[in-house]
Amino acid sequence: MSHLDCKIHPKQLGTPKGVPHALGCSGTGSAPGDRKMLNKHSQGKKRNVFESYMSKENVSAGLKRGTLIQGVLRINPKKYHEAFIPSPDGTRDIFINGVVARNRALNGDVVVVELLPKDRWKVIKTDDSDKGGDTVPESDVTEELLRTPPQQVGRRFTGDSPDVILEAQLNDSETEDGQEHGPSVLAEVTQEKGNENTNMLPGTQGNSPKSQDTKLCSDNLLQRSAKVVYILEKKHSRAATGFIKPLADKNSELFRKCALFSPSDHRVPRVYVPLADCPADLVSRPNDYAQALFVCRIVAWEEHSHFAVGHLAKSLGQAGEIEPETEGILMEYGVDFSDFSPEVLECLPQALPWTIPPAEFSKRRDLRKDCVFTIDPATARDLDDALSCRPLPDGNFEVGVHIADVSYFVPEGSALDKVASERATSVYLVQKVIPMLPRLLCEELCSLNPMTDKLTFSVIWKLSPEGKILDEWFGRTIICSCTKLSYDHAQSMIEHPDKKFHEDELPPMSTDHPIEHIHQAILNLHGIATHLRRQRFVDGALRLDQLKLAFTLDQDSGMPQGCHIYEYKDSNKLVEEFMLLANMAVAHQIYRAFPERALLRRHPPPQSKLLSDLEELCDQLGLAIDFSSAGALHKSLTEMFGDDMYSLAWKEVLTNMCSRPMQMALYFCTGVLQDAAQFRHYALNVPLYTHFTSPIRRFADVLVHRLLAASLGSREPLSLDADALQKQADHCNDRRMASKRVQELSTNLFFAVMVRESGPLESEAMVMGVLNKAFDVLVLRFGVQKRIYCNALPLQNHHFKKVGKKPELTLIWEPESPQQKAVSQVITIFSLVEVVLEAEDDTLKYVATLKRPEMMAEVTQAQEDGLRDRDE
């Protein structure tokens, strides 16, 4: 398709005839803040809708004086007129009310804002307006929007879908963040279903922020409000998927020049696109394209127009189909899934099959005779890491972590290095992987495939049976893995320590190492890992495990046949412990060698305001949880719950709530942060940490390998200075965030397709939050969070109240026959209910509905049994 038609200039475009002037992004109404700011521009068509941006000089001066504030913009996906940036002091976020105040910035952009006068700040809640219980700050802002720094735009599945847990899907063996960030709306005032994008604000019952006199409100009832005055960095890709249609006014000049693109994500504006970019028969046969999905790229958004200007980048196919939807997600988040260029492929070894050059044997420690093996998901093809464990005569063990030496194949400054640094990470979708490196490297030359000599970088320790480090060695090595075990294979060995395994029960193995030797090595590693893990949590580490979906796909069609909650087993924990140990060891090594130029990974403490809100909520619910440190929180969650069904469900919900204040872990260069206390990793509770163990799929690890080699004198120091290394770290952070969101959306897509094709699906669920006309549940079978609206249920009535400070919603069910009486049902946080998930029409949206109380006797009994167990 062509680029923007030169005849359609942004300054020629205004609001088309027949479209309400005060439209928001792609919704149907303006926020109260929009109307206030538009009043002075209501005369004449040439008036600006948005303020002009400040000059760079004024922005720089304002930031230095403290009169302006910089932050990452987060737009509420359910109420697009609400946006926020983090407060620099860690208190309540700064509120940006309306599209006009947002001033053409998109989700994830780094913006500069100016605070509004205090009389225009948002009133959070007053006693006479509180009808919905404890309001969660920032409304129902979900997922990555709660954290620094979200990369790109969300998708139409936001809020309708299951969470994806762990740092990088099923193949991540060092989930060091302690948790994963999922949506967790505890309680807020809500409207009826379908009216979420109205002018009503949480806690104000439809009043604008100025509807109450802010002079009469104490500061703790006010939320600082601001407007965007400058966009420092456009992090959003400016790409979106959506639908096109002709303009409504057939007599207008614009009708003959352009069409209207409506993005699926309501946080993105509607866009004028040239008719030259559109199918030739769009105007004559618009219905043919009603369900056709397109990708649009925004190229301009002028001050005078509610609509942006862009061009159609690609026609994807029919909405609701897996491949078009997947491609749209990748393009929206800026994932490069193109073929590698000839220039990049020329960097790879050309003489195949490739063998290790003889010169490398003199530079490396030869471990090919050692019993080395890999443990990975059964479907994994990019095998980064291998393990070895050899008993020593003194009763200790020599344990090795052996990582693919990717840096050998990726010369610094080469075309291959450049594209890897730009991609920064592989992206794991449900049905495929978008690799960071060409597949020849990912799956063959670098991958630690069995019975093949491979170049590796190793960390080898002498460990006591309890995991105490007695000696440590770093160096380049050569290994020959004796087998490729899956997590299930290793788990079976752990669960059956005395069993004699036969060849047909396991994958192919080298004849140099009997099955019994490998089995014993697994058992020894498991024993050490158990001690390491126990000691980590004694030392104050935190882990917040949330539910994660795994799918089975039809081999021919690729459609989801089923899904289940992924079980994290002892074999996963075994690998994780040694990957964490290696990453920590390498972090200390490179920091000792390069205190100003080490690439490390830090995890900031939780956001203080969100943490205090959660602490207050738990106190109101009578939950004695210690939030004073990562270790204290882990101990509280571990010791509070039993093993019955209700307790486990309760723990899932509370774990989800505790994830909400957590921030993302970030790569950084040590020379840029002055305070070494900021190097710490909150969840692991360690002073130094990095990523070393996955260089096939993370470019940060490639940089760490180069730093480690330089620290050992086997190569020159990095050519990057501290600022350049920090810039690369920032890019890795951005791409990692985008990758995680894409992975989540891929899971969401497949789950939505499964509900559509196989639904309705039934499951137990636990109530996470109670509102005045709805409640939120965690669907335990699938890890999905859904909102259930009272007006979608066959109720005679419903009423909300507070029992003490706990919100409570009573549902009065309509009798199914005249002979029956109305049944009441009380909904509170942690109520166990049964729900049904059903697709809406033929779309990728689905709803959760509540089963009638008479259908839930067994659930109620289980709930009562669980409560009784807790009391005992």
C-alpha cells in the first residue's frame, strides 16, 4: 500500500461533518476535563483542540526547577479518558483527565506534565459519595500499565484474558522477579455494563473533579492532576490494528480523499487514511470489509484535529483468526519478525556442517567427557543451558552451569550484532517463536543439542551437600551433552529415586554415561537445589506464583484443543536455583572487574502508595500480612494458608493482589547509578544480580558474556562507554516489556479462540473485589480475571453495603418458577463461586456469568470446610 497521499495534509483535516466535535480517542464522548479545556476553543473551525507543546528549552528549565514532572504515561484501557504518570516521590500517581489534557501522547510515551491549579485536582472519595467500597487508586488500570516502563499499546483483549506468569514463558529457568504483573482490581465504583467509558469517575459518582469544592477537601482526598506539555520520547509504536470504513458525509471533500480507521484499542485515536491506501471498492462495498483487520501507522496528529493522520501499512485478514490477529499484535508492539537480511546471514559460518576450530581447544577447558545434560520444556529447540554434577571424594560436589557461547558467533560491531541488539529478545508466542538470532544459531550451532561438541561459557563450583560455595571457577569450555531431558523426565527421576529407568522411557542418551549416572546426578542436584532454595527464602527472598496457562494445539490446524494450568514442579525449581546461582556469581565477577561498566539487573522495591493501599485493605479484611520486606511478605503468604481447596484459592487471589504494587526488574549500567543501594534486587533480596544464562534469546546476556570474558582477560573490554551501555540497557528493558506483553496477548488470543470454539467453559472462581454493581473474580481453572455485572444476571434486585470496612454485595435472584422463592446470595471478597465463560457472538470477547446459588451447594460446602480448617 502507498504511503500517505501528499494531497491529504494534516492541516487540511478537521473534524468531519456529522461527527461529534468532542470525541475522545476512538470512543464516543469526552471526559469532563476535555470539555473544560475545549470551552475556550468552541468558536470557529480553525481553533486548536490541543495546546502547542512547550519548547525544549522551557521543558529543560522547568524540569530543573521542579515545576514540570517527567514520567511514563499509562492510559486506562477501560476508561481511555483516564491517564496517569508515576509520582517522583512514590506517592499517589498524578492524574491526567481527558484526551485533551493528554495532548496527543499515547500509552507508554515518556511525557512531561505541568500540574494544574489545586482547585482542578481530582477528588478521590468523600463519605457521601462512597457507594462502592474501597476504591483502588488509578481505577482499573491493568497489567503493565501499573509499572515502569510500558512499551507499547495494548490490544482488544485487555481485561478479558488470562495472565501469563513467569518471566519468559515456559522456557524461562530463572524467574528472578519473584512475581508477574497481572491486573488486580480490588474494588471501585462502577457503572452498568456497557457504560464504562462514560463521564463518571471512580469515587465521584459522575461528578467532574471540580464538582466538589477542593478547598473543603483534605489533601489525602485529592489527587494531583496535570496536563501533558511535551513528549520526550515516543515509546508507543504509533501502529495499531483496527477497521476501516468510508466517512459518513458523502458530500464532503474529505469523503473523496480519505477513509476513517478505527483502532481496536480505544486508547489510540481514530485516524484519517488516504483512500489510495484502501481497497479499491471500499466506498462501493464497505460491508465487505467490516471484519477485515488492518494495520495503520500514525504519521501526524495536529493541534487542531481530534483525529490523527496515517497510512495503512498492511491488510492482515479476517478479525478473529489466529494468524492475522497474531501479526497485528507483533506489528503493534514493534516486534521485528522479518527474515534476516543477506548481510546478517553472511556473518554466519558458511562452511556447513560447522565444526569447532582446533585453535579453540587450546583456549578452553575440555569437558566433553563429563556427564553434562540439558533440562528444558519438551518442545524447546533453543537450548541455552546445561548442568553437570560430579561427586568428589571429600563428600562435596563439583557442579557446573554451562551456557551456550553465543558471543563467539556474534562479533561485536557486526551486522549480526546490530540486528540482535535491535531485536534484544526472542518473543515466545503460543504457536511459534520470533527469534533474536537466525535459526542456524538458535537451533543448531549455539543450541546445546545432545551428542554434539558445543562451545560454552561455564561457572563451576565446589559445593557442599547443603549448597555452600567452597570454590568457584569461570571460563570458556567445550561440552558434549549426553542427553536432552524434558522437565517431565527429570521430575520422574526425582519422584522415583530407586527406580531403574529403561531406554524406552527416556530420550536418546550417550553410551559414555549410563542412565544410572544421569539419574544420580539429577538426584544430587535436586538435593543441593532444595537446600539452596530453602536458604534463599530464609535469607529474605520473595516469590509470587500466579496461575499460568499452557495449551495443546492441533498439529494440522494449529487451533487450541485444550488448555491447563502449568504446574511448576521440583524439576523446574532445580534448574531455576542453579541459573540464579550462576547469574549472581557472574554479577559479582563483572562488577569487581568493571565497577563503572557492569551490566546488572535491579529490582526496585514496591510502589509505596499501592503497597500501603494493599496493606490497609488486608487489615480491613482481617489478614495479618507483614509487608515490611520481601522475606516477610513471602513468609506471611507461605504460613497463612493450608492445603485445602478454599485456602489454595484464597492464596491465589491474595498473591495476585500482592503482585500489583511490584515494579519491574530493569537492566542498568553501574556507572550511571550513583547509589549502590539502588543496585539491589528486591524479590531476590541480593545486592547484585544479572542475566547470563540465556544468550540465545536475550541480548543483555550476550553483553554480560562479553563483560565476563573481558574480566577473565580473554578479550578486550567492551567498546561501549557507560552512557552507551545504559542506552542499550534501556532498549533491552523496552523490548523485554513489549515481548512480555506480546506473550500475554498471544495467550489471551488463544484462550479467547478456545472459548469461542469450545465454550461455554465452567470453573470455580474466587471473588477478588466487590463493587457497587459488579464484582471481580479470579477464574481458578484458567487463571482468568473477569468482571461480572449485576445487570447481566437474572436478579430481582441487588444492594451494596459495608460490613465494618468490608464491601458486601447482596444478590436477590429471580425465581425460576412461580412456585419458588427468591434466593439471596452474599458476595464478599474471597467468596467462592462458580462461573461460566461464554463467547460474545463471533468475536474474541467473552463474558463470565454467575451460576445460580442452588447450583452451587457443593462449592458452598467446600467454602465452609475451608473456613473451618482455617479456624482450627
